[in-house]
Amino acid sequence: MTTGSAKQAERSWQSRRRGLRTHVPSIEIEIAGERHACTDWSLGGCRIVHYEGDLRPGDRISVSMYLRIGRAHDGLSVEAEILRYEPDEENGLAMRFDGVDGNTMTEFCRAVEVELREEEVSKQG
């Protein structure tokens, strides 16, 4: 594949994404009890690397999403569809989230904030 066709292929994938992606690994996805930092993610989906499981394109799964804030908190349960498995790209696994939007993410972040605040109050009191 030439450099030009590789760039065209990447633009094609980007045009099918439901949202702009961030490359800041600020969330983790838990699959079958194992957490993976997302290499890129958006409200529409994410990609992880170094995946060693059996999931392949077309599989539908429930995952838990966590904020990478250095403290334990409850996760957000998310339904997802596996879009790509890329063994030649660091065993990358790309998935699309169902039903995650800005309101869902905002509510999740607020719930985590409340949970952590309550934890701090209970430690002090």
C-alpha cells in the first residue's frame, strides 16, 4: 500500500466515525475482567491495543468504561459492537458504543465526582 492510499484509507475510516477522537488515554475499557487503556476514543467508540482475547468483528459485548483518574470508582456499563481486529497493528481492537452521548458521559462524570467526594467525606468523618 502506498503512502497516499494509506492516508486515503485512514480518511475513509475517519469519515465513518460518529465523533472526533481523542488520543489522550483518559478512559479505560474493561472486557472480561481485564482493563485496557484506550489509544483513542470518542463518544461513538474506541480502539485498544495489545488485545489477546477472542472477540472479532461483528461480536456484540457489554463493557465497563472507567475514567483514568488514579482512583477506583464505579464503571459505566456500555453495549458495544466490535468493528475491527488488527493483529498486524499491535493486536488492535476497535469498537462502536451503543447509546453513549454527551449527556450520558456528563452524567457518568458527575456520578464519579459525587462518589469520590462522598468517599473523601467518609474518610474525614
